Amino acid sequence: ANNVDYLFTKTLSDGNYKWAIEACDTSGNCNITENRTLLVDTTPPNIADAAINQTTGLVINDFVRVNCTASDALIGLDSVVIQADKPTLPTENYSTTLLSGNTYFVDIQLVESGNWSFTCFANDSLGNTNSSFIANVSVAESASAPSIPVLLNPVDGANLSFVPEFNWSNSTDPEGDPITYILEIDNNPDFSSPEYFNGSIAETDDPTEDTSVVLPNDDVYYWHVRASDGLLNSSFSAPREFTLDRSPPTIALIGPSNGTNLTSSNVNFTWNVTDNLNLEILCNITIDGKVNVSDISSNNGIYTSYVVNGLADGLHNWSVACRDRANTNTSITWEFTIYTIAAPSEINATISTIDNKSVVLRWNNVTKAQHYNIYFTENLSAGFPSTPNVSGITDLNYTDSVAGDLVKRFYKISAVNGPAETISSVVVGKWSVYLAQGFELVGVPFNLTTFELNNGTNNGYNPPSLPANC
């Protein structure tokens, strides 16, 4: 038996084949071997995808996960390797582990700073190799967070009747990484349950802003911003406060009521202001078109009163304007009229020289008096009536002819101007005293002084003190 070598020169495409050898002698006798199989594979593995989980913000000793999706249709893969070209250290090949399907992965620790380059190599059992470049990454010595944003608008303590545009100065990142911003707005200063949150605000030309804020309720709010480079966040900026109040206060005038007449120049103005927020409210009183008093503190839903002194007689109009933190509103306008009058200050009473018994009253003229009223009583200790006994007197005197038949009668006089009436505190009157038997009006001895007519028989009589108030 002799071994025979034969060079097969025909080209075979990739695939599985069967082959056998048939031997024949010169007499035509032949014999064939059993079939054997042959695989032809000249095609390298297929790499469908290759990726790295992070390409920015990397620092020494960070880990990155590198994936490579590879397959081989004929003979199958022998290995999938990730090659890492390091900044200064030797190039290193990292064996992978099947993650799922045809995807293989390896976690690589970045042990030095600089530029790293990653490539996937896939090999089949026949030595066919394919490769795919994955990415270059830059590794820093250490990571630094972006600078803290500087808030611009709205300013701290702003009082607003609309939802504002929120903006701030752009931060800087030491590694030059792209920056996004996080905005929180809350009605609690501790930001425990933000009413608005946006955690992915892309940086724009300075300043960066958020114009999409929606706040359904009016309230006192707080806001702050932080910057993120994807790996590290800055601290939050110092919070700012603002008040959102889109509803002006409502004012109801209470008094003096419209069209009322007043008899005092000191007027008590009362109103009730209500607002959607229970915050400070300041009000102004406008009288006759001019602000008379300003910045009167008023409580939400509680009557407020303020006395303005020394208003002149005549027709006046008044209104109240109130402002909350962001809005001002003015009430309707009401009118009132003031009538004031002084009382007569000089009053005297004499006995009529005509009948020697009627009482004649005289008093001084009072400015603005339209007429005068007279009150009288026979019992001084019981006081005077609440309504005048005689009214509408336009003269400065009055004769009481009835008084002559009475033992005593006392008088008060008032001056009247419209609804205003002022009663004098001066009391004048008549008191008849019958002389005791034996009383000598003119005799010896007698003492006549300014205040007393004395006769030793009755121990004297003093008109200024008896009766009282005479």
C-alpha cells in the first residue's frame, strides 16, 4: 500500500462538504473509502455593535463597561477580546463574558489618566479575526463638580402677579464637561415636597433659563438651582423667596355709609378687606380725591377702623385703596356730609320788666347756627328732657311767659346746624323763695354784698350757691 498526496486546486466556497477517495487497478477493479466531512470557512466573525457605557467625566480608578456584540455563522466564535490602548502603560487585551444573546462585556478599571482607546476583536476557531473600534475616552486625575449657579431672576423677595421666567448665570466645569441644571420650586423653605421640579435643563447661552414653570396656586415660594456635569452635582444655590399673588384684594366699605350726615369733624372710617393669601395688607384712605392716610395695616377678613380728625363741614367723598404683596385695588366711592356747631357760651335770664314775672332768656350768636332750641325743667335733679321744649328759634332771645306762675324753672339752650345740635352746659333759671314771717327786706341793720343779702333773722341767703347750679 502506498500513500498518495493530491493537491485539490478547485476553489470551494465556505460551507460543509463530504469527500471520499476511490482507487482502481488496471483490471478495472475499484474500491471507495468511507465519506469524510470538510468545513471551509474563510469569513471572519461578524461584529454588529460595540459600545462603552460612559465617555465623559471619567477619573482615575473609575470603571467602564465595554460591550461587543459578535457572532460567527459557521464554526462559531473562539473568543471576543477588548483591546485597551492605554496612555503610557502597555496595550492590554481583556477577556469578555457573555452578557446576553451575542453580546459580551468586560468591566475595565481606568488605572491612569490620559486618553484610552478601546477596540473589540472577535476570533473564530479557524483563526479568522475581525475588529471594530469602540471609542476614545479621556480620564482625568480627579473629578470636580461644576460651580454653583448664581441666581438672577426673580430677585429675592419679589412680589409677582404672574409666573416669572427663572434664569441664572451659567456654571463652569473644570473638566469642560457638558452641564445641565436642576431647578426646584417649593412653598416649603426646606424643599421637602417641590411644587415644581425640572432635572434636565440644558445649558444655553448665558444665562440659562426655564420658561416652562407652571404654579397652579398662589403662595409664598422658594427656589434654588444646582448644576450637574453628568457625574457630579454642584451644591444648590442659596434659596430665594418670592410671592406669587395673581388676585388683588377685595374691599367692602362699612362706614360712614353712603349719603350719611355726621355731626362730628372726627370721622371713624371702617372697611373690610379680603385677599386670597393671608399676608400683610396695607390700605390708604382717600378723602376728596387726596390720600389722607397711607399704609394702614389691615387684617384679612377683619374690619379695620381708622379715625381722621378735624374734617371741615360740608360734603365729602371717600374711598379705600388696599395692596397686598403684588396687587392694588380701590373700593367704590361713598359720600358723607359733616355738620358741626358750637353751643351758646353766654346765657343769662332776667325777669321781664313788662309783667315782672316772665323769664327773658338771652344768649350769644353762634357761627353756623341755623336756629336754637330751649330745654327746660322744673326739677333740676331729674335733669332735662331729651327733646327740646321749644325749637326753631332764630332770634337770640326768648321770653317764657309761663315761668311767672312757677316757683322754679331752669333752662338750657342749644345751637342747631342741620342734624348737628350742641347743648350748652350753662344752666340758668328762676327760683322763687317766699320770705319768712318777720323778714325785713329793708331795715336796720342789713348787709348787702355782691353775693349775699343778709338778715340776722334767717341766718342769711346766698343765691349763687342756693339753689345748686343757679
